[in-house]
Amino acid sequence: MVDKKTRRIALGADHAGYQVKDRIKELLQKKGFEVLDFGTHSEESVDYPDYARLVAQSVANAESDRGILVCGTGLGMAIAANKTQGIRAATCNDTYTARMAAEHTDANVLCVGARVVDADHAAAIVEEWLKGKFGGGRHQRRIDKITELERPPALSRAK
Ligand code: RB5
């Protein structure tokens, strides 16, 4: 059963990932989610941080409940998305990691590599992530420590 708090999902991809992103969009719409598609929509070369930023900000601002980003590997998207405060983006190119991303790390953005997995596998990864239920408890304590890392280090006192 998919987490009931997730209604709207933001999607983004670069040229390497847009076809898989479109497939994921189809799957999500069939399941009744509202989708915000931030592009891209063609094979024309684009820069993945531009799409990571749009999706990460949509989630961070609570315009979307979660986000999904697709590039060639899922790596650049996650690195870029994780620069936004409040974002926990996880690259998952297998279903087990996707389930753990939800259950242990409460990842609010899923990143997939379209040059690593095919569209069917990507759809299965998304389903697994959506099915996962965050475990809380010790996992919440660890996430709180991650959130602490977002705070800038205290300035050293001037002499
Ligand atoms: C684009 O060629 C490629 O670098 C990008 O899709 C992604 O894999 C980066 O992590």
C-alpha cells in the first residue's frame, strides 16, 4: 500500500532520462497520483542540475510530496538535489535499495539511471519506493543527525 500522504509527485529528467521519466509518469498517473513534470521532453542535450533544482525545490517548498529524477546513472541528479535543504535524494538502480530508501532513510527524492536500468525495471523501482513505509525510531534519530548537518558550522570567535 502506497503512503497515503503522497499525492503529488514532481518529475524531472535530462536528455538521457526523459524516456524513462515519461514511462514513470504514465505509471504514476495510472496509479492516481498527480504529476508535476518539469521536463525535459526530448533528446536535446541539457544539464541535469537544472532539473534537479526544479524538482528539489518543488519538494522542499511542499508544492510536491515527493520527487523522482532520471538521468543516465542517477548520480548527478542525486548530488545536485541533495544541495537543497530538506532533500534526501537517493540513487536507486535496484528494488531493494529503493525499498530501503523509503524504510530507512525516508528519501523524499528518488533518482534512477536510465543507462543502468530499463523502463520496466525503473517502474518496479518506483513502485518499491512508493510501497516502503518509513520505520521511524532509530531511523528517525539518524535522519535528525543528517538534518543537523545542514546547519552551517558555528563561526569561530574573533580574538
Ligand atoms: C549525461 O551524459 C550524464 O552525465 C547524466 O545523464 C548523468 O548520468 C549524470 O550523473
